[in-house]
Amino acid sequence: MATQTVEGSSRSGPRRTVVGDFLKQLNSEHGKVAPGWGTTHLIGVAIALFAIFLSIILEIYNSSVLLDGISMN
Amino acid sequence: MGLPWYRVHTVVLNDLGRLLSVHIMHTALVAGWAGSMALYELAVFDPSDPVLNPMWRQGMFVIPFMTCLGITNSWGSWSVAGAHIVFSGLCFLAAIWHWRTGKPSLDLPKIFGIHLFLLGVACFGFGAFHVTGLYDMEGFDPFVPGGIASHHIAAGTLGILAGLFHLSVRPPQRLYKGLRMGNIETVLSSSIVAVFFAAFVVAGTIYAGLAKNQSLSEARAGSMDNKDGIAVGWLGHPIFRDKDGRELFILSVTVEFYGGEFNGVSYSDPATVKKYARHAQLGENFELDRATLKSDGVFRSSPRGWFTFGHASFALLFFFGHIWHGARTLFRDVFFDIDPDLDAQVEFGAFQKLRDPTTRRQVV
């Protein structure tokens, strides 16, 4: 079953509103990328550091890493 | 003609307004459940005896979580329940508002940056309010290093900084293509990761009793065979006799109660003594009201048991879901077999433009 849509009015483009114009600035860069690998190395370093941080706090909490002045009881 | 039942949700895949709408509707259902469950539990909860009739014996599920978060009195609970119902209603209306069609393109990396920044602010605020006491609860020490408030302040700070980073730097082209950042299904796949990860963590911590000072002995896994061993034979009825051939408990053993309702009472008739000896072997004796709830003696699992089982099951399912949607995202050219014009045939609603009767569909 195919449906055919009927346009009620002819218009030149989507409806513009004050809020829409403000929000358009936030949705105007679709598909924009940095060339090549960009900041990939930076994020890789950040991910590695975060993983080390999480391992440290886990092992402190697990008492696998013992620090002076921190007791887990 | 139409879609098979297991593909019907694809009608919102390429229609981001409606995709958003169905997600908001889901949120409305979730919040509505929370509020309704809280209302029901508050209506049937009996707080008069927290020692012998605690909330977990009454099957309360959300009330313990509210208590954990600082809601300890009646007005707080009713307010939380009402707030969830109101929020659910607002989400319902928002879902209807967003039920509009069209094919906008969304700047997903920008959306990610905005959301991460806002969540960072909210997370930080949550932690800061607990430290300052603006939104406080008794007995909550915010200066514990692994504690809730300090975690949220740290994580919130990280979220704000990371959000600002993602708002100011565009993704590299290699990663944009590799992770399919233009396709909304990549967002779905990575979101599923967060859900199943959280479900596994939470099932494990509740199971092991780490979350809120629970006792480990309440949650040991395994069958009754793990407790007693595997029965391989029946030893027969034991009859205890003394050296003169008289059966034990007949003349010389009495039972006397210390503390509790039977304090000071003693029995010497053998049938009663034997009965309380048997009961004592199984554990402490209680007087039980079996009439009010028509208790049937059938074993039931505790809320904690159901929580662990449910979350572990859903975590496993969501793990499979992540693999599925991740594969669909990465291998879209292999999976894609749905005619992109099909949605013109299965559009819902009487008018193509919301509330505009001049755009009524004509069946050709």
C-alpha cells in the first residue's frame, strides 16, 4: 500500500524560529572532522592514564596496594 | 508487504525526531514505574516493627533504595513518588511533542560534548551539595576517600573538563570513519556497553554484600547440597535411650525459655520438649502471624536475591546487544537489506505534518 503525501502550502525552507536560530549554531557542523589521526594520540594517552588511575584506586580499596595512613577496615 | 515483527523498530532509525520521541517515552515509563512502585509500597508498608518485621520481609523493593539515599520519613517518600509521577507525565508530553518526522542530520560529536559537559556539572553539583549539606542526609560522611560525595566531585570535574575538550576539538577523520560517528547506531552500541557494565558491577557488589554493609552469609550461592552435602541414604528414626532402657526426654529433660515472649516458661512433657528441640536445631524460634497475609510456607527469595539474579541476567543480554548493534554499525553494508523508501509505506499518523489536516495522507 503506497501513500502519497499532499503539501498544504508552498514554502522556501524549514520554519525559522528564535529558539531554532539559537540552536542552529549547535547543529551546524555535521560531518566536520579534523584531518588524519588528529588528537588520537592525546586521547590514547588520556585513556591509558585513566586506566592506571582506576587500577590504583581499585587496588587501594582491595588492599593490594598499601599506603601509609590509609587503612581499609 | 510490511515489516516482520522483529524489525518494526527500524521505522525510527532514520527519523531522528521520532527516535528521540520513543526514547523520551521510554523514560516516561521508567520514571512512571518508579513513582508507581513507590506509591504502592508506601500504601502497604508497615513501619511499626523494624526488628521483627523489617522492610525486606514485607517485599519492599524501592523503599530500601530511597532510605539508602537519605529519605527516611513518610513525607520524603511521598514527595519522591509524586515527583517521579509528575516527571513521567512531563516526559510523556515531551515525547508527543517530538513525534515529528523529517530527516535532520545531527552533529553527534557536538551533542556528546554538550551532554558530557552538562552531566559533569550535574555530577559535581550532586557531590558538592552533599558536602555542603544543601541536600543532605544524616550519618553521611562526605570526607571518606572512596565515598559517594568525593567520587561525584572528582568525576564531575573530569566530566566538565572532558566535555569542554570534546566541544572544542573535532574528531579525527580516521576515528570518525572507523567508529562510524555519523551513524546513530554507534551511539546505541556504545550506550549498551555502559548499561551492561553497570549491571555486572551492581549485581556483583550486591551479591558480595559490598554495597551497603550487607552480610555475606545471606547470599551464599549454590544448592542445598552445597550446604549439607548430597544425601545418599536414610539412617532411620533415632530413638535415644539411657542405660536403663528408658527413652530420653521421657522423664529427665525439660525445656525452658530465656528472653522473648516465653521468658521463664518451661515444659516437661516429652512431645513439647522434642518439638522445641527440633525447631531449635533449625534456628531461632519465632512466633509468626500467618493469618494476615495468608502465608503459605513456600520458600521465597529475598529482594537481594532477585536483584542479583535479575541484574546479572539483564547484564548478559545487554552484552549480546552490544555485540549485535556494534556489528551492525561496523558492518552496515553487509547487514543493510532494508529498502530506505520503505518508511514511506509504513508512516504512522493521519497527517504527515503534525496537526496539519492539509497534509492528510492519500492512499494511492
